[in-house]
Amino acid sequence: MTEPIYRLLDHAQIRKRLSGREAAEISAAVAEIGINFAELQALRHLADYSPPSLDISREEARSTVARARKTISDLESLDDDQCRRLAVLLITKARLV
């Protein structure tokens, strides 16, 4: 019997955390990654849930792909400390004290 595997990270929670103060405190690059994540996710939703007649130009598509590649490159260029801090930010749950 196989069991489903669910992704650990919720995209809405990631978007919220990446747009917060804690992300900017890690680095300006992480804050920019957060902005791009939110905008690229919105475009993905538009593409996934719009009718096939959605009018997107080839240039818009190329620009979006270039932005996604740049965001991945920015993520890959984070140093080890920034990666750890980002991982903790994204996988932990905030508690009110």
C-alpha cells in the first residue's frame, strides 16, 4: 500500500514569510527573492486557471522565464548562513508568546 507524500511547504505561508521583516533581515537578496516568488506565483496561477484563450505574448513568456531563472540564480548564490536562516524561516512555525 502506498501513502501520499505531501509537500512540507505551503506556498501561501512561504509568500507571507518571504514578504516579511525576517526575510529582509537575512539579506536584500532574500527580500528580492520573496518579491519575485509572489509575482511568479501569481503569474503561474493566471496561467493555470485562465481559459486557454489567455493572451500572453511570446516576449512576456520569455521575460517571465528569465525572471524565474534569475530568482533561482539568486537563491543559489546565497551563502551557507543565509541558506540556513532562510530554511529555518520557511520550515518553522511562529508561536505567539
